[in-house]
Amino acid sequence: MSRHFPRFAAALLSLAPALTGPAADEDRYGDPLPRGATGRLGTVRLRSNSHAAPVPSPDAKTLYLAGSLGGFRLLDPATGATVGTLQEQPPGTFVAFSADGKRGLQTTHDAVIVWDAGSGKALTKVAARAHSRECGAALSADGAVLAIGGAQDESKKRTATVTVWDVAANKEIASIAAPHNRFAQVALAPDGKTVAVWGDHFDPDMKPEDRDHSPERYVYFFDAAGGKELSRVRAAGYSPQAVVIGPTGLAAISAGTGAIDLVSPKTGGLKLQLLGRSGTGRFVTFSPDGAVVAATAGGAVQLWRVSDGVRLATVEPPVPGPVNARVRLLDNEKGVAWASQGLATFVWEVPSGKPLGPTEGHTSVVTSITVTPDGKYALTAPESGAALRWELATGKLAGEVPLKYPNPQSSGFPGAHVSPDGKAAVAHDSSGDVGVFDIATGAQWYVIPRGPFSFSRHAFSSDGSKILTVFIPIDYRKKPAQVTVLDTASGKRLGVVELGLYSTLAAAVTPDGRHVITAGRAFADNDTAPFVITGWDLATGAKKGELVEKSQFHLPEVIAAPDNKTAAVATGNGKVIAFDLFEGKRVREYDLSGRAHGTRMVPTADGKRFAVACRSHDTPEPATPIVVFEWANGAPVQALTAPGFVPRAMAFTPDGKKLLTSAADSSVTVWELGR
């Protein structure tokens, strides 16, 4: 993890008192923390900002995880810890290793690359046919032969073309015209002598009674050297989803419906049909000697003996609902499986099911953080998934906070937000309305209807007793925006503020609940739309003070000060100012040292200070400056640098001594602050 500390943050830090006590260097898993941090909730292990799943080496002793900007992190599958890097690879999809583990295969937007697994150095780079990532590629067991799928060349009116490539000589062996007129995928025999081709085909003139004979229903086997068709096999289902040729020469074909056919590529004859769970066969593989076949069904793995079709095991995943499950068989008795869930990858042994690496924590970015009033626990809610409770002192997971939806058809609780007092939460359901929940029981109290509005943004008052909702209509060019304030416990409407036309809007309610501050970019038909900050009387809807200034395209943010007359506003031109809601004037500007705000601000519980997350540094290792200001005089008293992009959520502990920030890897960083 980056320890980059920008100059401007260092300059601000020199104005503040020293940190109290020594900062921890590592989290509870032994992974390094950024400077100034004392802990981490969750883990960075087996997490990927690029949403890519790692690929195990053939011996399953190392996981290769592609970075969003290129290169690979090398992970220990037993612990998830990073053990090294390979930096030469461009961004792209890591497809596979050769069976001997000496070469890796990768597809990018414009090329297929074979590289040395030890050094990462490219051995050959073949200009990609169209849609190379979708069509894929395959290596022979020794990495000497490469097969590349292809797509239709509309300019030349040709069907998809499959290329067979000599890696060492860096030249084409054969070009095979696939029967498919959209795209063709490929599999290659371990000896590099046979190519399997399947894919997508559409003929607008095909008669309905002939659709069963469409090329997309078949797998075609070709001689790799000469391109001669050897056989074709009808998949047991609508169309093939996975094809693999094993070490003994048998091929496994699956349409992802539960049935797997073992066939001879030379003759197309069926040897055996294996029957698995519903959906089994999206991924299929053989053991090194070809005696065992494994396939995935959702997150589960099923195994069969090839000689007689006996099912040997069904292995469940260590967490519910993972996707893109894969398995690597090390021999006929054991293997390793892995699957994704959001940013996280889970790895487990086959057939024991024993999980490898950590399984706790969130699997998507945290969007809400709340510290309980006693300072003992933190409640974190992610972009998708369950809210979690953590022991703040130890960083240990203390349990899940389930939100119980009355509607069984609801898809979960994406983007839940927990109130500052830890008593309630708001979360969207599948209808687009927002449910309000009791944190103690998980029960839903009531629903805030979206009505005719396309966008709604919800925020709690500083004590959690009120819910403020910003509504922007779907046609914001013609219909006005609206802000409502509800009593959190009862749902009683406390007031409504009707605004004009706004394309962006944020709002806050004063601690005494009497006034609302709104800030946003008013709609205009040109680029001269103003940024408008307004104070409102909640009971009457009457306008108080208002400030209008030029606007750029920074998103607004508003938090109310404890004096009930001032608000900190992140403006449309990237500044942060103190705004007097009664007089409608700028009280002061908070010095961000030339940086623009990053649309995230949070106050301390006593209201004396607040933190601003600035725009991230646009570098290969992004970092976000975070500055803590004295609210009353605007003095910067603390500066931190969070690795990664702007935190989606931040929160102070009740005593104001620690700041919690979410990270793009699904974890939360705990920072120690000076007095």
C-alpha cells in the first residue's frame, strides 16, 4: 500500500500538534498501514480494485492478480498476503498459464500476449482480432502453441477467423475459418494439435425449423496444423458454454445446464455423459492425468471419475453467492477452487471445502460509517451486502447487522446508511423506494416513497433524529427539486422546501431542526449555470439568506455547524466555504492549498472540527489528501493522506481523536488524530 505523502499535506501537518503516541505499522493481518493510521477494519487481502479475480499458478502455490493499471500482484493462496509483483504486463484479462507453469497468457483490447511466468517478459504479442477478450485464447501444455479466437470481419464480409500461432517462431501456423458469423471461442489440446471452436452465429434468413442446425449449437474440432475439420458435436443444451480438451484426448463439452458430454474430438463420438446440478458446467477442467473432471455450478464444485462417470464430490463455497467460480485440480484427489464476490476473491480447498485466506469483511466499497456513542464499535455499510459491526479497539468483526426486508423479492440493501447515533439505517430496495430500519432488530419501520423523482439522496441530522431527503425529478430541466425532513423514528414529515430547477443538489438540516441549507448547480441551457447556496426556514419554507456564484462541475456537499446559523459548503468550483444561512454571505474560505474538494466532508460530534477529503492525485498510485479544520476560525489542524481514491464515507469517533475513512478495496482505515 502506498505511503505517498504530498507536500501540501505535509505543510498542513506542520501547523498541527504531533500525533499522540506511536502509530501502528501493520493491521491485524500483518499488512502495512498508511502513515498516521493505527488500524484497519476488514482486510486488503484477496481484494482487487479492478474487480479481477486472481488466477492460480498450475501448482496453486501462487495467485496472480491483475491490477487495473497493468502488472500483477502475486498472492499466497493460504493467507491472501502479497508475496511479490510482476510489473511489465499492460492492463488486460489474464486468461491462463501453460500447464507446465512457465508461460502466461493475457488478452488486451488490441493484442494477445504470451509472457514468461518468471520474469513477466513478453515472449510474443499478436495483434488481436476483433473482440479478443470475448473470444479468448488458449495455450498448449508447453506454451509453444497459441490459439486465438476471432470475430466476424464485417469489412471483408468474412465469418470469424481462428488463428493458430507458433510462440517461439512468432509466426502463424494456420488460419481457420470458423462456421460462426459473429465470434468464435477456442480451446486447445495440451499437445497443441487439436483446436476446438464454438461461438455465436446468427442467420437472419434461417428458417425456424432449421435453427437446431445453427453453428452456434455445435462444437467444431480442427487439426491445428492444417485447419482440417475433424468432427462436430451438438452440445447438450442451447449452445456450448465451456469446452476443454483433456490430457488423454477426450473433450468435455457443457452448455451450462448441468450435463457434461465427454467426446472424442477425432470422431465426435460420445463416450459418457456426466450429470450435475442445475447450471453446472459454466467452467470445466480435467485433472493433470485426465482421470477426473471438475465443473462449477454457481460457487459449488462437482467432481466425477472419467472412467465410469461416478460423482466423487460436491463442494460448497465458503461464502454464499460467489460468482465466476473456477477450479484447478492438482491431482486426482485434491485441488483449489476460487470465486469472486464484488471486490473480493474467496479461495478454498477441494474436496475438503476448507477456506484459504480471510473470508470476513465487506466485498464492496463501504459507503456509510458510524461509530457508536460509547466509541466501542463501528458500524459499516457497503455499496452492496450486509452492514457489519466491528470492535474499534481490536479491528475484529463483532457481527452482522441484518436489515429485514418485508418484500421477499427485494434484491438486498445496496448503499445502506446508518444514522450517527447508530439506531437507524436507510437503504434502497428493489422498487427504488427507501426503507428506514431499526438497527437493533433489523426490522423495517416504514418506506420513503420516491414518487415522481428519479434521484434521491438521503442524509441524517447530526444527532440521527431526522432524515433529510433531496429529490431531483427525472426531467430536472422542467420540474423543480424538493427537500423534505422527516422524524426518523415516526416518519412524521417536519417540513418541505420547494426549490427551482437544479441539476445537482445537496442539503443539510441545522442541529436544532429549524432550518435547512441547500447547495447545488441550478439548471441552465448553457455552461453559465450558477451555483446557489440558500438558507431556508423549515416550518414555513421561506427563503432566508442566499449566495450565488459561478459554477464548475464539482459535486456539492453541505454539513451544518453546531451554531445553527453556519454551514460548511463544498461548492461547485471546488472550494469549501463557511456560509451564513441568515445573511447569505461567505464567512470564510477553508484553505485546501490549491486542491479541489472531493465531495466528502464530516464533522466531529462536538462540532468544533470537520474533515474534508480533497480530489485524489491522478497518478499510477492515487492518493487522497484529507484535511481537518477548526470550524470557527478555519485553521487547518491535521493532514493525512489516504491511499487510493476519495473515500466514499468518513466518520469521527465521539471524542474526535480518530477518523475512519473507507478505502476502494472494501476496508476502512482508522487514523489517529492530534489534539
